[in-house]
Amino acid sequence: MPARKLYFESIRVGDELPALAKAPVDRVQLSRYAGASGDYNPVHVDEIYAKSVGMPSVYAPGMLVMGMLGQLISDWARGGQLRRYNVRFIKMVWPGDTVVCKGRVSDRHGSGGRYFVEIDLWAENQKGELVMKGGSQIQLFYSLEDENRQRSGQSPIVVEVPRESLVVPAPASSAEAASSAPAPAAPERDRDEDDEEDEESDEPRSGASSKKTAPREKPAAKTASLPAAKKARK
């Protein structure tokens, strides 16, 4: 049975890649990876050494988890060409952890007969904690007809496809939502009542209105007479 091919025309922004769940990481796998990669860092294979440097045990190399995410891409984008692949390490993976790799199409665009899709990638452990995140770019044929044309030496099918990015706004927290809500309007007061209160009391009002009413200053005549009184005493 021929391998499944993936074509640009069948992909939509927001499509999720089938999740890839790996077997729990064990120490045998760590030893095999060290032999295959040539990375014999003792923190990954030597239990005694790992504990001597403050670790609870050996832990998986980040490149091992990166390879798991790479398998997710290669299994999904058969027939495509990997143009970019990058990751960021978030959390350590320990023996016994199960890594689940996931991805989502975040962008698609095409110009001049070349078609690309952008993939958001991430990996979680069995607790749902994020251990790695990254992204990749895949170049694909537009369709089966496009592939047959190019493989026979003909020009590709040209369809101009503008960028269709997936933008997911971050949910606002309850505190931000409360601060952004409009303040309730203060009840209107009768203008005559306000005038009567100003005449009856010289003290500033309490509450929110006290901030708007400045305290009354002393008459200018009394302030000017203070220096004269001092000279008379001398």
C-alpha cells in the first residue's frame, strides 16, 4: 500500500495533528540513546553521579524529546519537505514519564507555485505539564495534479494563497476583567441640596466627593496681618 501523501489544498488553519503518545521513558532507553547519539553525559545514565549533583535521579536528554516531536511531524507530513524545525525546552523528563506529542496548523500560505504550512508543536507529560514547545515549516505540493506535473518536468500549479494565521487571544483573568469593567455611575444629586450643604458646612465632604472639594483657605487679610503683629511686639 503506498504511503499516504499530504497536499496543501486539504490543509486548513486550526487542523490538529494526531497526538503521538510514547512509551514511558526508562533507563534502558536512556542508555540506548546515549550510545546512538554519542552523548554520554553521566547525568543521563549514571544514577550515583546524578544524585551527587543534586538531581533526584537521571533524566532524559532534551534531544530525545525533540526527536519524539520530530517523529510526530515526519509521520504527519509524508510527501512534504521539512524546511524549519525549532524547539524550546520547558521541563525535565524523568524515568517513568510518558511523553505525548501534539501539534496544530497555525498558518498556511503560498506564492509562485510554492506552498507552506506552519505547525505549532508541544509535548506534555502524563500530568498534562508542558515539557517542550516549538514549531516547524513544511513545504508541500498543492495537489496530486501539481505533484505529477512537477515530477514530469512541467511547471507547477500557481495559486496565490495569502497568509491565514491562527491567532488565539489569551483569556483575561477575573481580576483584569473586573478592572476593565466600567465603574457604576454615581447617583445624581439635586443642585439645590448641594448648594445648601456648602452654605451650612465649611468642612470637606467625606467619601469620594471629599477629593473634589478643596478645603477653604483663610482670608487674605488675616494672613497679611501676621507679620505686622510680630513687629509690634518687638
